[in-house]
Amino acid sequence: MAINLNLDLMIARRRIGVAELAARIGITPANLSILKNNRARAIRFSTLEALCRELDCQPGDLLEFVPEDNEHAERTLDNDHSI
């Protein structure tokens, strides 16, 4: 399971540069790049709030749940003949 941050998409839609957005929300461009490239393991609510404020969006516009590959689960069910 993974949570993706669709920040690059929202930045493109709003036509704002990474450096400008970083300055507006008070983080370094390097840290914003980590978020933008989905390499972050966590995000502070205050950062999420600032992103939503500056990009005029909701958290759900930025966050996306991507389920893990169900291939393993399907194989297990196929091999299980008990009911």
C-alpha cells in the first residue's frame, strides 16, 4: 500500500514554480522536491495545510491511496481450494 502525493500535477495546474511555492509555504525547495517526487515518508499537517492554502485545493486533491499489488493475494486465493 502506498500514499502518493500528486503535488507535481497540482503545481502544473496552478502554474507555480517549485521555488515560489516553497517560499510561500516556508520549506526549502529541496524538501518540496522530496514531496513532489513522492520520496517523503511523512508530511506534517502544517505543511499539508500550507500546500492546500497556496494551491487552493483540498487534501484529497493532493493525496492518493494506491493499493499494493494484488497479484500475490489472487494467487493465494487460486491455490486455496477449501471453502
